[in-house]
Amino acid sequence: MYQLSANAIRDLILKGEISALTMVQTCLKRIAHHDKEVGAFLSLCAERAVEKAEKVDAKRKKGEPLGKLAGVPIAIKDNIHVEGLISTCGSRFLSNYRAPFSSTVVELLEQEDAIIIGKTNLDEFAMGSTTENSAYQVTKNPWDLSCTPGGSSGGSAAAVSARLVPLALGSDTGGSIRQPAALTGVVGFKPTYGRVSRFGLVAYGSSLDQIGPLAASVADTALIMEIIGRHCSRDATSITAPSENYGKQLLQGLQGVTIGLPTSFIQDLSKEAKANFMQAVDLLKSLGCTTVEIDLSLLKQSIAVYYILATAEASTNLARFDGIRYGIRSERAKTLDEVYEFSKQEGFGPEVKSRILLGTYVLSAGFQEAYYRKAQKVRTLIMKQFASAFANCQIIAMPVSPFPAFPIGSFQDPLQMYLQDIYTIAANLAGLPAISVPSGFSQDQKPYGLQLLGPQMHDGAVLHTAYHYEQATTFSQIPPRFNNEVLG
Amino acid sequence: MSNLHEWEPVIGLEVHIQLNTKSKMFSSAPNRFGDEPNTNIGVVCTGQPGSLPVINKEAVRKAVQFGCAVGAEIALVSTFDRKSYFYPDSPRNFQITQFENPIILGGSIETAVGEEIKTFQIHHAHLEDDAGMLKHFTSFAGVDYNRAGVPLIEIVSEPCMHSAADAVAYANAIKAIMEYLNASDCNMEEGSLRCDCNISIRKRGEKQLRNKIEIKNMNSFRNMEMAIEAEIERQIALYTHDPDAIIPKGTYRFDLEKKETVLMRLKEEAEDYRYFPEPDLPPLLLSLSFVEEIKKTLPELPKQRFHRYIEELQISPYSASLLLNDKPLCDYFEEALAHTSNPRLLCNWVTVEFVGRLKDSGKTMGSSGIPPNHLAELVSLIEKGTITGKIAKLVADEMVLAPGKSPNAIVQENPDYQPVSDSGAIEKIVDEVLQENPQSIADFQAKKTKAYTYLMGQAMKKSRGKADPSILNAILTKKLESL
């Protein structure tokens, strides 16, 4: 039952073949059994989930209409607010912060009768690529418990990968949905910037942040995107275009789609990763796609640009965590300056501190021109290069990560860790929709992901291509070894 | 006053005005003054993580109205920036303001300074959100976020003013515009209008500006005037004492008791605000048709009234500005205007006589209960010669005491206020006056016109102001000529 897709769960509940309560209890049971090892969840809201499930079941019994995600359990990254639940953002600073309101995405999901199961682990304030920067726990990769699931949405990715829940929400500022999706063998989608409301997402880099789903299949991804991909008046950057029926778009043929390949950009890939990528490209060709060379040479600059812009925005977004209104306030503090200083000292981890420092520095008088302003210019150039590329193709294919899941603790140097985001960051800089879809395994049975990107607002096209690729492969359907072992 | 022949003050003003929108600048929390602390708050104005700002269209409209009212360029694309500083009254520890691309560019303010009509240039005006307020108690401090997020328009002038009177006239004129637009209460005591004055002085003829200082936190125009004057004095004294002195840039406040400006902090200590574009707000785009529509639907503005008063009604610029700077008074005047043929006289009675009489009671013309047409009636009684000016003042006293009673009724009920038009009685008075003033008769015969006026005055005095001036005039002339 835990292997059911969101679409299947909804259908079975609508037909009355299973109850929402059973579904929720199945998930809670699996979490109780397996999450001690995986460490995907920071908190569960079992009571709340059971209540909601009972309401869904009652509605069905009364013959009232049910939502598109009726009875589907879903996990929420802990930087997305669910009213009344603690949103730690993986930070000690917010260990006591109960969200005073629900994010728009959570409201939309609950309107469609989805059932929130709990909050998942992340790198503190979504800053990191391994979920190791969480102040609470290290999440493990269900495919190999000694490895990281990636990050920062590592908790959500691991929860879906281990089939603790069929669906989860993550947030993606530089690859934080796609990279953990790739490393844990699930589908992860970063929508067009502005397609999904950020209201209720605790901001990291506001101009880059985007909420998106992690799911076991593209069809489930499309389903949840139909619900959360809509205009929100509480987010001024939200796109006003009406929501789309992505599920319907999936079924169109793939014939004639031109895929752009930035060959020179990916030349440094390891032999195995490159082979995996080329295999995926060959499969797309066999499905009727044509390929074309595109120039994305500027993407080499994207890491530098990202770490200037994201940290600049973060340094101001995180300024509100000052110990005055909410979160922790240092007990040692006696003066106002000490409240600021000690609360931050005690509340933030080292990665967050260094990103705040970096962001403050690049915005400072005398340095802003050389860093922040220049990075903005390069960002514009990167957008232009994408625009030229999309003049010749509908979809761009790239790897997600230079390598599959790696052992926990392997990156001691943050700069080295930053480099692994080379393939994912550009989509955030240009606001493009991008998906990671399972594309096979390494020699030691760790998942690879294929990344597909589209022009802004072509979310449907990205999902469509990914769907056909997924249908032609079996990678999404292979459960992690973790399952085999535990279930024996 | 020090040597202003030698020294020229240069003054620029930053006027911060809270817009009286229903909700706050970036959220739906109510914008209301005077409520219990932390009741008009929401997730945005307390800086909750996960909250996002959304621009208040009503605030934008009011800002554009102001821009149109001062003939400024309205930026069809303007942007918001984050201004970072740490203080507990700042819920996000950054303010959202318009640093790089403000919504209003240029424009000018025309107003009377004394009887002189002057024009002052505006550099720009931008939208931003207000901070909360710190409240200090004996053992702790609290923050009230009711004010946090209230829409502010900050109007920045060119350094184009040269006296405290200029600055006060300019600020008054801006206040008047905001009131005519119904865009703000402009209450300095409640903080809905706040002025920062930038002041430097230089030798007359000198081209370059010297270092300026800034004075903040003045809670009335009167205090602002005194503060500017005190600061000009201070700077002149400094340069006079040491011609090579360099006045350090700094922020001052005005000590009302000592009547002097007091240093709060030097600018060298000022923070780096690290301005950068607010990523949560896309550029604010306005259509030409939106701006045109606002231009077309502007209410009558103080400037239009000003020109009508001085050009059509022959009111002096100073008197006109007295009316214009007090919108309710001016509206009252407008109502009375419909019933009079002598606007100048009416203006004088409204702005001088009645305002003076009501001053101590704390009432205004509007709240006095005196209907505007009664003022017109009083003026008309004077004009027609039914009563003299002197009696009119007594009638005015009674109008204040018994609001609602018409001047006609007051005059009719009191024989003392009724003019003496009995020529026999007047003739008797004239005879007495002529008898008492032989020298004036001689002067009159020596063609000294003042003597006639004097004799008229004496006769009027004897009649206790009640003699009908035209009859008195006729009799006095006849008697003098027949001597």
C-alpha cells in the first residue's frame, strides 16, 4: 500500500476501496518503523493528520465532493509554514517558532484534501546540499544509509525515496529540490519562478527561492503542480497566468521535441556520469526527439553569481532573526546589542553565519559595485544566453549533479561543496522550470538523475518530456535497496 | 540676529508624511493611530518569517496625486529597495523604501513667504514604510508595532530655502496640499507629518555648499522655525569665531527649553544601509492612463485657490496663505464667500478678528457654531454702513458668545449698536466737535486734509461709533465749508 502513487491513492479513496485513515496510519506506521534510520522527519503531526483523514472519510461517506489529493499523505519541508506547527527551518533559532499562519501551498493542498503528515529535515534555512547543516539531525540516503540524501530538501527527498510518504514539498534556491531528488532516485521539480506562491516559505534568497514537489513519479508531480501552481495575491512575484492542467499535457506525443545539449559545459563530468547522461539523451532521441548543440558557457559563472546574490538577499532576509520578537533570545544578553549578538551566536550554525557575513560584505558600501551589481549583470547575461538557446530548442537536458550520493561528512570544505551545484543553479538564476527525473544507477547502485529545463512558464513542457522519458524507463519504479533490506 | 547680510543660510527639507490609507503600505493590517499597542498588526508588519510585502495601491494613488499636484514627473516604473539597519522598532531590520527609482521626480511648491510669492523645488518623493515605536518603562522597553508598516511619503526638497520662514512656508504648503488631497492628517504632534531640516550656511556669493547638519524630531512648525533660526545663529557664530572652521556633519535635535540645537550623533558614525533592490517586490508599473485619470480628477488644490484669492479677490498673498494653510478655515471662508461681495473684508474678519476671538477657547471657525453666512452678513452690515467697524467688533464678540444668532438680530436687539441716522443729533455732535477744535478748523482751511479725518474721528467717537458715516460726512463738510 505504501508504494501507491498519489494518483492511485486518490482514486482508491474516491472509490471507497481504501480509507484516508488507513492511508495515514500506513504512513505513520512506516515512519515509526523506518525514520529512526533515515531521519527524514523533524516533527510529525499525527493527531492532526488522523483528524483530517477522518474528515475526508466522513465527507466521502456523505457523498460530498472530494479534492484532487483526497487522503494523500504529504510531507512538508520545515521551512514552509503549517499554521500551528513549529517551523524550525532546521535552525536552533526557530526551535520554538510556531507558525502563525499556513503557507499558500499548504492551504491549497489542504483545500484539495491532502493530509499533512509532518515536517522534514533540511539544511539550516535551506543553506546546503547535504542536509548536514541541520541543527537537529543528519538525514540518510535510503539507498545507502552511510550517504547523504543531498540537500537542502534532503528530508523530503529521503521521505519519498523510502516511500514513507508518496509526496513531499521542498524548496529550491540553487538545486535544493532537484539534487536530493537525483541522489535519492525520486522526481523533483522546481517550477518557473513565480508559478508557486512563496507566501509562507521562510525566505533564503527571495529572487531564487521556489517551492516545488518531490514525488515518486512525474504523473504525481503534475498532479500536485496543478494544485499549487497558481496565482497568489499575497506574493507580489506570483505569476498571474491561470493554473494549468499538466496531467492532460503529459499525454501528448514527444515527436518533434528539440532537446538542447550544452556539450562543452558538461565535458568535465566523470566518465560514468557522462555515460549515464548520454544514455538518457539517446533514449529521448529514440522517443522522437531531435538534439541540438547549445552554448551555455556562461553557466560556469553561475556558482559565483549565485553565492553573491543568494547570500546578499539572505543577509537581509535573516536579519529579522534578532531575538526581539520570536525565536530564541540569548539568556546571557543584558543589553540590546547583546540580545542581537548572543542570540545570533547561539541560534545560527556556522554555514548560516558565513553566508550572512558574505552577503553583508557583498552589499557593503565600496564593495557593492564589484560584487552585487556585477553579479546582477552576469545574471542578466545568463538569462540572455538561455533565451538564445531556447530559440533553437524547447527543452535543455543536463545532469543534475556531477556525482551520485556521497558519504556523509565527505565535504569539509564548503567551497568544494558549492561546486556540486554547478548544473542546478542556473535554472534559479534564470527562473526556469527544471526537473530531476531518475535516469539509472551508478555501479554501486546509487541513483542518477536527468535534468530537463524549459523556458519560463513552460512547466508543462518540462513535465511532458520528463514523463515520456520516465515511461520509457523503469528507474522510478525501482524501490531503494533500503526497502529490500528492511522488508526482506 | 547675526549678520545675515554676510551669510546666506541654505536649507533643504525632508518631509515625511503618513498617508491616511485604510491599510498599511505592504499589508492588510489596519492603518490607525491611537489604538492599544500591538493591536493593528499582522504577519508582515511584525516581520514574521515567511511573510511577504504587497504594495498598497491606495498609497500609490495618493503619492501620484501628490506628484500631479506639484507638477512633478510621475515615474511609470519605480522600484523598491531594502535599507538595512538594526533597531527593535524595525520588524525586519530593513526598511522597504524607494532609494534608486522613486515614484515622484521634481515638482515645485509655490507659496507666500510673508507677502512675497516664492517657488521651491522638490527633488523627488518616494514611498516607504514607517517603523514601530519603542516605549521605555522603568525596567524594560517595549515595542509597539501599530505604526510599523504605515505608508509614508518622503518629500525631499532641493536645498532651495534660505530662511526659517521659507522652510515653514514650504512645509505648510506641502501640508496644505496633502490636506486638500485628503491624503494625510498631517498632525505633527501625532507624528503623521515629520520634518528633517538640513541646514548649512555660506558666505553670500559663495557657490559651493558647506557641510550641512540635520535637525530631527520637531513637533510643530513653530519649533521648526525656532530650531532653524537657532542653528543658523550657531553656525554663523562658529564661522565668525573661526573662519576656517569645518562644521562636522551630524544629526541634531532642538532643545525647546534652552532654545538651541543639541547634537544627537555625528554622521561619521552613520551606518552603511546596504541598499539593494527589494526582491519580493517587482518594479511598480503605472500606466499613462492611470496618471492621466488622476490628473483629471484632482480636487481643487491650494495653489488654485491661492491664485484665485490674490488675482480675482484681491486678497494679499499673506492673508491668502493664512487661509490656505488651514484647510477647514479656508473651506469655511469659501462657504461665506458665496454670500458676500467684499472678499477682502471677509478674509480679514475670518483670519484676524474671528480666529483671534476663538483662539483661547480652543475652537475653530468650523467648530464655533457660527454659520458662514453670518460672517458674510456681518461684512455686509459694515459695507452698507449699517454698522461701523467699531460696532462690528462688538457684534462679533456676541456672535462668538451666542453662536447661531445672526448679526442682524444682534444689532436689532441692541439700540447701542444701531446707527444714529437722526441728522439733528448728528448736527449737535458736529457743532460740539467744531467748538472744541478750533486749531483743526484752521488747519482744514489751510488745506490740510488730515484735519478733516481728525474731525470725523472725533465726531464718530462722540457718537460712540454709532453715527451713520455718510450723514456725518455730509453734515461735517457742509458745516466746514460754511464757516
